[in-house]
Amino acid sequence: MSRRLLGWFRQLVCLSAIAFFTLQLCSAPALATSLYSMPQSPDGKWFIDEASQVSRLNEGKIESSLEQLAEETGNEIRFVTIHRLDYGKTIQDFADELAERWFPTPEARSNQTVIVLDDVTNTIGISVGDRTAETIDPELAQSIVGETMKTPLLKGNQYNQSFLGATDRLVAVLSGEPDPGPPEAYDDTVDVDRTYATAEETEATRGSSTTVVIVLLIAATVIPMATYYWYMSVGG
């Protein structure tokens, strides 16, 4: 093999390796959010927007309202957004576990409400402490996440409106005011009760992604080699 062909072959090998590792990096699924990737404590924050779905202006409004609520009533609310929940875990499990991590004892959790939204599936979990549960019973809690928050998401991923609406409703109820209720324009034909992605939905997404990755990897390997053999046949 001539030096020219040997140099060409080495270039092809390098290009194949670069293409392979690039595809591995680009096609790898985004890292899922686990409980231990979250902050050890809320650290004085009322809104932790890990998924970056709410504007700074609205985040500031929500933080101000929740801080005032805590000062006036002792009731504390934490909103959290995440991007991609760990496979096999429900968003409700995550919300409960996060509340327990941040507030380890029942006494510390008694006046706490932790609401977590996964922006990949738009599922929402709510964990309510014992004392707060006297005001926010299970039916009201489900209405807040399943109607007040979910309706704007179903209308086009309106995350700002979702959290603003939930803030207004929670602040009113926990301040002893009448419940303003869910949004009026609510389509009850849409399934908003389910707070998790089914195994079938997850597997379907995973299967299609795997197929794309395999095709790209084959192309990254075969095309350079075919080019090399063509060059050999022409130049040989």
C-alpha cells in the first residue's frame, strides 16, 4: 500500500471514530432527574425552575406572593420544575420524596406544600403536609394540579399561566379566602388525572430513538469504509 493510500486510510479511520463518538454524544438521551440531583434544601427559594420554563418576571411575582403567604399565615409552598423524570418513577413519588428530603420530619412538613412538574411529560405531583391538608384536601389538591395547572398546559404548554394560576388559587385558599376554583374553560373530555407516562408511551419513545441511533451509527461506519474501497478500486 502506497504512503498516499495509507494516509488516506488513516484519515478514514479517524473520521469514523470521530463520527461514532459524536453520534453517541448527540443521540444519548438527556440525563434523567433523580432525587439526589436536586438541591439538598430549598435554601430560601420558593420556585426552583430546573427546566427553565417560567420567565424571570413571573418567577419573581410567584416568589413574592409565596413569601408573603408564608409571612402572613405560616403556610409554605415550593414549586419545582424538572426535565425528564427517572424511568420507572412517578411524578407523585418524586414530589413526596423531595418533600421528605427537604423537610425530614412530619412536624417540619406539616405546613409545607411541594408541587413538582416534569416538562417532558407535563405531569405534576403535589405533596401536602398534615396541617396544610386540613385546608387542601385530596380533592382540592387534585383539582389544583389536574385543572388549574393542567389546563394551560393542554392549551399549548403555557407554563407561566399554569404556575401563576396555581399560585393565585393556593394563596387564596391558604389565606382563608374563598376558593376561586379552576379555569372556566376546561375540557373535561381530556384525560388530566393521570400524572405519569405509561410504560407503552415510554417504550415507544425509547424504541424510535434507538432505531435512529442504530441507523446513524451504521451510516457513520459504512460510508467511510465504502469510500475507502471505492478509492482503492479506482486508484488501484
